[in-house]
Amino acid sequence: MSTGYIDTVVAAIHAEAKDILRYDLVDAQGHGLPPFEPGAHLEVYLPNGLIRHYSLCNDFQDVSHYSIGVGLSPTSRGGSKYLHGALKVGDRLRVSTPRNNFPIDQSGEHFTFIAGGIGITPILAMIRWCVAHGKPWQLHYLARSRLRAAFLDELQDFSQQNVHTHFLDENAGKALDVDVAVAALPSDSHIYCCGPASLMESVQAAGEVSHGHERMHFEWFGGKAPNSGDLQSFKLVLRSSGEELEVPADRSILEVLEEKGHCVPFSCREGLCGSCETRVLSGTPDHRDFILSDITRAEGKSMLICVSRAKTAVLELDI
Ligand code: FES
């Protein structure tokens, strides 16, 4: 995973919908930017010390700039509030090189995109990839209202037969019937979903059997962890020193290590970025991240220590 960063300048800010702004970022030195694949995101290092993740939504074929869409969260802890309230054109912004936890399966023959609200951002880049590669696709785009649906203008550039919008206020508050929509999809369609956790859980439940796990793809940006449930304490053993530490139910492995003065890499602290991935030497991890593949989880040889825990009473890590 790349750990590089880029200093950018905010070249433009556009209002895309109510409470959603698009930021166009260019290299501060005037250089071209590294290429990215659809589904990729940037880690954004805010001047107030916070780190946030935003999907790239511009055309992957044009890296003269990066575009990110940011929705103002009513419960913002300082990320979207800072971007919406303080960031101006001409300001500098440090970002990571593009990272991709939501890659498009380029061997797929048909693609279905289900986007809820600001979840349209990675999907927009994926639609552009489908168009560029002549792949059949369709989009279900859900939002509370047309006013709150970002990038509607850009979606006009695509075949309108492929675009299905569902606005709550235009349907008497009735949401899309996800079961019916998923059942109507071609069985070989790859389904990509990004949006509120409740939408992704519904899509996951509806498509798991009909489309198979390998054709279901989700971009989790926080919300409900893929594996939640009661938290238990366990013993942590560090290979290098043989040190034994107790991880209580209300602390993460990362927190316990920090308290004991260990310096371990981290970034998001939410199981979203992969910075804290650590090798497991014995014991069974209880994966609670959003990004490891099913194969990696099943192997149990590595884990993200900011959120994941142990299923066994003792867990030994390569630290
Ligand atoms: S710090 Fe980002 S996944 Fe752990």
C-alpha cells in the first residue's frame, strides 16, 4: 500500500447539491498527478489535524486534477465542517496518493451500481470507466430529494436508459424496494454499492444468494462494522519482547499498544485505510475492519489492529 503524499492546491470549489461541495485539486508544483483507478480514494490531511477519506469522482483518464465530493455531515466531528466552512480556492491541502479498497472487476461483463447520497462519488468514476470500455451498466441512485442529489448534471452525459433515480420526496417517502431491484438484475452482474450502512446491508442481504459473494462489492466509510457484536477482553502477546498485555473490552489493540509506549503505524483508526495492518502469529483474529478481502480474513494471518480483536483468549502479533 502506498504511503506517499501529495501537496495540492484547491483549484475550484463547486456546489453540487445542497450541502455537497466538489473540490478540484491540482498539484502544488504544477506537475501531473499519479494515475488512479475507479473506486480509489484520497486520504485528506486537514490542517486541523484530522484525516478523512474521500472518493475520487473525476475521469480516471484525466489526471490534470483530482475531484472529491464532500457532503456536510450534520454530526461532523470537524472533517466535512472544516472543508465546507474554512477551505477556500487557493488553499493548500495535503492528500495521500490514491488508494483503492473498492476496485472494479475489470473482467466483469455487466455492472450494476447502487449509490445512496454522497455514495455516488466512487460510482461516478466507475460509470466513466464502463463507458470508456464499452461495458454495459446501470445505476440506481437514491437520495432524499433531487436538491440533495449531487452530480445529476454529469449523469445527464450518460445514456438515460441506464440511470434510475429514486428520490424519497418524489415517491411519497417510499424507499426503493432493494429486494425487487436486485432480483431484477442479470445474474452475472457485478453489484457495486456505496451509501449509508443501512442501504449496503439491504443490498448485501438481497444479492448474497442471487449474485454470489464474489459479485457483491461495497465501499464502507464507517457506520456499522461488517462484524459487530459483544466485545470481550483478551491477552495480547508481542513477539519481539514476549510482553503480555491485557486488551480490555472497551479498548482497541492500537490504544493498548499506544498506552504502553509502542509506536505503531496508523491513520484512520476506523478500519478503513490499512495503515495498521499487522501480522498474526498465533490465535484467531476477530476481523472488524472494512477493507480486508474474504480470503485474507479467512487466512487469519494479518489484521487491522485499530478495530479488530481476538476470537481466542490469546493473540500473538508480529510486533
Ligand atoms: S488505522 Fe486505518 S485501518 Fe487501522
